[in-house]
Amino acid sequence: MKSITYGEIDFNQVCNKIRIYIEKDMHSDYVISVGTDSQSVNGVTRMVSVISVIRKTKGGIFFYDITNVKKIYDLRQKLFTETQYSLDLALKVKEFIKKNHINSSFEVHIDMGYNGETNCLIKEIKGWVIGLGFKCCMKPDSYTSSTIADKISKKKYKVS
């Protein structure tokens, strides 16, 4: 994974950075969320998965991973693939949270909403996420996927 602050680090280091960040202010409320967005360019689909840690009213940190896959042409398949990437990462993060007794909300952010082409998939995707025991956030509340991951996937955000 990568971080603008910490550079290239592995998942265990990400977990350690999250733990340290939360321990600095144990009295604040936290939301940890996972989300994925993708962009198809030059025959590949760039999948960007993000873990964000928000210290409510006091900022936050995030970590991201970029994977290139064979270009996905179908919007339905693209959204299901993004969700699968998010859920795979969410399961790992949830295990870390549980193991380290971290007190925070935990959400999976999906880059879809009631306005747009993907609204017909809401019931399926949301049911899948909730069925795995996660809180599911969609636009306009899915900032991890629809803002952070979106900016990285489209290279609007200056990342290394």
C-alpha cells in the first residue's frame, strides 16, 4: 500500500500507523472506512482501494493500493469488481480492528447512488455488503470511494 505521508508500506505497517494515529487521541470519535474506485485507460482498468481513518472534526489519514486489471467494459461488472476489492480489504481491516480492540465505526463505501446508471444495482450491492456484516455507505456519503479513490484513480491527486 501507499501513503502520501509514509510512502510505500505494507499492510501490517498500515495497521500500525492506524493504531498509533488513534492512540494519539483516544477521546475522539473515529470512522474507519474502505472504498474502491476505478478508471479504465489504455486497455486496463486501474483499481484504487483506499483505507481512510477520520478523526471526527479533526482530520484524518488514508492509505491506498493501486492494481491494474484487464479492462472492464461493462459498468455492472466494474461496480461488482470494485465492491469485491473493497470487501477483500475490509475483511482484513476488520480483523485488525477486532484483534487490536480499536473503538471506531467501520464502513464500506461504494461508489454508487440513487442518481445515475448504477441505481438499479443498489439492492444487490448493498445486500452483499450488509450480508457480510458491514455498514454500507453510498453517494453522497461514500467519500472514501467517490472522493479519495476517485481522485487517485483519475490522477487528479498528486501521488507517487
